[in-house]
Amino acid sequence: MSNFTIKKVLVEEGARKRAFTDEVLSKLPGIPVQHVKGITSATVSDELDMGKDTLHLLSYKGEFLKPCPGTREYICCGYQILNVATNCPINCSYCILQSYFNQPNLRVFANLDEKIDQVLKEIDSKPECIFRVGTGEFTDSLAIDSITCWSDLLIPRFSERKNAVLELKTKTTQIDRLVAGKYRDRIIVSWSLNSPYISAHEEHKAASLKKRLEAARQCQSEGFVLGFHFDPLIPHPHWKDEYLRTIELMDKYIDPKGIIWISLGSLRFMPGLKPIIRRRHPGSCVLDGEFITGLDGKMRYFKPIRIALYRFMRENLEKWHQNLGLYLCMESDDVWQKSLGWSPKNTIGLSSYLDRRVVEIFG
Ligand code: SF4
């Protein structure tokens, strides 16, 4: 069961008469459908809800596979985003997508089935590279999988490739289609985790932490490799006790030997997000800390605070298990050294480290 519902479907011209669109509509009987030409005042809903209950089907004209938008100033992981949709129904208060995209609604690309072969051709043309691909950067990978069936389209195709892995990142328990399928190889199912307090108060339509970890346990027992992401870590009252509780829950549910990687990142955002959080989430605590402007123009916590967060997480995660593939998201060499005790030095170094994890786990 998901925590959110679709109340309206918009179908742009380019998405009409497509098998994908027909499939989606068949899964939403009784939901009003409106045919539209593009973004008009009729397609834009209330600014506050950002159209998170409106499914907007369109044909995407851009590149489906693109590098994660890292910045030169920090060490990036060399990830590739498979751009299946933009915006997300989970509605986390801290979500950077609130200011990243200037168009509302759950925008789902109805021509993915037509373009996926092109993506795979690109992957196949570079057998010497490992493509770490994920669908969970611009939306939640599984939140609407029961409607879009992305996993049916993508999992078999990625599972049979030796130079790629597909990571499905979620805060939900929507794993039915995954576990019902027969494919496991080269697929990583990942959960974004936070402290119990942040999960309950700031991740509005996400599954509870316990439910997320129960779903992760089920995936693990069904043979899937797992990943976890603590991003954004947020200092809040009793944060150490709070994050320890999450690690204790992980210990209760998960065998750490089946984890490919765990990323750590701290809250960072372009200044334009601040007024949006204040307006959309007036009770939120995520802006309570002190922020500085980083080299990439984003607001971040002071360096000593970031180091304290990462060091604490590293020490306690490594008490649980030594070999978890820990890495930092968008941090500098000295923050790596001071918090994890080593550094990949640059984006090439971090990419090689994560590629080695892929080879260790999948062969
Ligand atoms: S789950 Fe991720 S993409 Fe969705 S609202 Fe939360 S932070 Fe944004």
C-alpha cells in the first residue's frame, strides 16, 4: 500500500496513442483524464501542492541517460541517471527537486519504452566501462511502479548486461513487481534512510523506517543486493541517539554482507530552496542549522559539523560491519580524510572505488 493517490491524469499530445499510456490509464480506472497540449494554466495546480497527485504523461525530447549533475569543486561518484520521470509524490520537506524543476506534476516519460534501446546501445558500445545507473535521482524509483511498471521494462534488460548495474532507490515498500520477477543479477535495491525523527517529521509520505527495512529484508531474502543512502544527514536534537536507533534497526533486519554501498551526504541546497521550504513546510526543522555557501553556490553546514556527522556514522556503521562500501556524496578531499580516514582524491578515484564494489559483489 502506498501513502499517496493519483487524483488526475494529464496526457500531452506526444504521449497519446502510446501503449505505455494505455497501460497506465488502465491501471487508474475512474481517475479523471485530461488531454493537454503542454504546460498551460490548466495543467498547473496549486503552487503549494506542486501537483504531486497529478500524473502528467508526456514524450521526453532530451537524453534519457545522463551523468549525475555533480560539480567540479567536490568529489562526485560518476553515476548515470536514467531519466524516467521528474518530481516525486513522497513530498520530503528538504527535497531539492522542489526548486530544481520549474514544472509541476509527476511528469512521467511515456516514450521510455521506445528510447531504452538507444540507452542500452550506448552502454553496450563501451564494454570496458561499468555503468552505475539509477532512476532514483529525479523521482522515487518505485513509488509509482505499480502504475508505470518501470521495473518490468528495465530489470530484465539491465540484469543481462555485464558492464552495468541498475539501482532502484526508494523510500517506499513498493517491491511487489521486483520480487515477483525472476531477475536478480546486476540489480541493486536501495533505501534512503534517516533518523526516526527526521523520517517521521520531514519525509511526509514515505513508509516508516521499520517498514522500509522490512521491505529491504524481504528483497535481501529474495536474493537482491541492497544499497542504503543516508542523505541528507541533518543535525537535530539528540541526532546521535537518533541515528544510532536507525543503525540498530538496520542490524535487526539486514545482513550487512549483502550491502554494496552506503552513501553519506549532508543537507545542501541552492539558496532558492529556502523560501520554498518555509512556505510549503512551515513546521520543518531542516533549516534550523547554520549554513554557509559552498564552492558550488549551495548552502551547506559548516565543515566541522559535516565532519562530525560523517565520522559518527562511519564509526557506528563500521562497528556493525567493516566492509560496507561507505562513501561521501559531494565532499572534498580533506572532509573525506577527516571523516572516513581516506580519500579517493577525485571523481575518477571515487568512480573506480564504486566500480570495484560492483565487481566484488556481482563479479
Ligand atoms: S523521496 Fe527523494 S525525490 Fe522524493 S520527495 Fe523525498 S527527497 Fe524528493
